[in-house]
Amino acid sequence: MKRVKQLAAMIGLFSLMAIVLSGCAAKAKATGNDSKGSEVLVGVNIELSGSAASYGQATLKGINYAAEQINDSGGIKVNGKQMKLKLITKDDTSNNYQTAMASSNLASSAKVSAIVGPCVSASFAAALPKATEAAVPTVAPAGTADTLTQKKDGSVQPDAFRTCYTDSYQGVILAHYAYNDLKADTVAILGDKTSDYSAGLIKAFKGAYKGKIVDTQYYQAGDKDFNATITKLKNEKFKALFVPGYYNEAGLIIKQARQAGIKAAILGPDGFSDDTLFKLAGKENVTDVYYTNHFDATAPANDKVRPFVNSYKKKFKEEPSGFTALGYDAVFMIKEAMEKRQSTNSIEVAKGLAELKDFEGVTGTMTMDRLHNPKKDVIVVKFNHGVKVSAKAVR
């Protein structure tokens, strides 16, 4: 009996400790992170190596340039005090485990007021729980998966935001563009069966397209030879081929489709947006090819675009990419949120991000909706012989 009482006492003690610890955790979550002193700490959790490194590296250029410009202009003004912006950058190595660990380090150890990244939707989803535990808002520069900012029940994730539009939004835009602008009343689809990104785009496209979809075929990420599938498609009659996927496979699909004699317009999402596409496809084959992008210097969304492009080109001797512009906007969105709420507290920063309205970024003028997705224009870019010939803002 005595041992039973001792055991009961120990269980009671452990229960009390659990309650106390959970209360401490709840208190920590309720208070969030504050930047002390003369610096505002913002974390960057980005793909600098691994399979998505090209996205992360381009995005980081914009993030760093935004921080540099903010600091050169005096910093972030909160409660009458000018605070310099300090970035703490972690390479998530394009690995979901590493991205979760980086998020935990930034949110709980470094105690940043906000985090930018990762770029890829799956990596962002892996990073989000650790940031949410610490009540630190996290901004996805390029994560387009529809559910990224939602809980399982469909309600909004209070600490998840994005700078880019969603997959369904660009899928709908491409469907309308194919039918209305290209006058393509017949379309074939060649998608990635292993990708949620591809599946979401296909669903949105099919739901919005007013013409006839003659065939839907699939490949698998990592495939190199698409000739058998392309031969099947060649037997169908269509005016446009929709390829909802990434540049690694899309470049080879374009090349093999053109070599097989398919002359139809080829449409793709923002996953096409990398110079590797042209190397894999061969510039001569990238003709009558269209894809969505988040930014284009020749289709300015507002008066901020031209000064940004000019100053960036002067400094880096190159034009900013869509990913660079998204990273740039993500940092300025955080600055706007801090100054709007007059606080560097991470909970207040999240509130400020949720309240963004008519924010003028270089990727467009945006207003955050109830699911923390920005309403903004989509840029559709056209290429002939690997050279951009037009860019159109579509909403």
C-alpha cells in the first residue's frame, strides 16, 4: 500500500509538473518574440543547397537587397526609434527535417520577430509547426500550394503568410489565358503524377477551362525520356499543351515535343521560371511557350518596379528574377507590418501582416485575404526562340 501511495504521489507530482510546464509553454506562446536593443531580428530559412537551391539562392538575393535598402534608409521605425534590420540566415538544404530544425532554431533560440522562407511548399509546410509553436509569423516567398496557410479544418493558420499567389489562382489564370488570349479551344495536359503542385494546377485548370480537354497524361518527377507519352499526345488534336510542373522535366518535355513535331502552344506555371529550362529545351525549341511569373520588369505593376529594377541592375549587373522580387517584397511586407502595429513583437507582426491592404510591392499591389493569400496580378510571359517577346499582367 505504501508503494502504491508513493507511486500515486509521484504520478501526482509529474502531473503537476506537466501542468506547470504546459502553462509556461502557453505563456511563451502568448507573449511571442520581441527584438531588443537597436536591431530587429528577422530569420531566413531558405534552400541554399540541394534540389531547390536555385530558387533559394535567387530569393535570398532579394531578401538581402531589401534589408540593405531598409538599413540605408534608416531602418524600421517603431515607437519613435529607428531600428536596423538584422537577418539570421539558415540553409535548409532542401530537406524537410533540416528546414524544421532551422525553423526551431530561428524561432526559439535566435528569437526572431519573423521568418522568411522556405520557398518550396513542402519545405514551408515542414517549417511552419516549429514557428507556430513560438508564435512567429512565417512568410512563404514562393510556396504556392493552396493549403499552405490553412489548418486541416480549412481555417487560417495565424502565423502563415505568403508573398506569391496560389496554385489554384495561377491555374485559373492559365485556363482563361489559353481560351481567351490564345484562342485555344482544345488542350492536352501532361502533368507530374508525384507532385501535389501539379495536381493542384490540373484541378484548377480543368475547373476553369471553357474548351475541350482532349487528353491528360502523366509523368514522374526525375523522368528524362517522355517520347512514348508525347507520341500518344501527338495522335490527338489540340491547340495548346499544358505542362503543370517544374523546369527540370518541363525543359526536356518542350525539347522532345518540338522534336516530335508538336507545334501547339505550350503553357506552364511559375515552376518553369529558371534559366535551366532554356538549357534543357534548347532555345530554338522554346517558341510559342508561355508561363506564369510573379514579376516582370516589362510589365510594371506599379511605380515601385522601375526604380527597383534600375537600382538592382546597377548593383548586380543583372535583372532581378521573379524569385528575387518575391524575396524582396517579403521583407518589405514585414517592415510594413511592424511599422503599422508599431511593434517588433512577433504576435503583433502577424497581426500587421494579416491587415496588409493595398501594399505596393514590386511583384504587385496586394491585399491579404482571410486565408493570408495576397490578391494580386499574375504575369504571363511569352517566349519565342528562347527570347521573351511579351509579358502581360492578368487578374
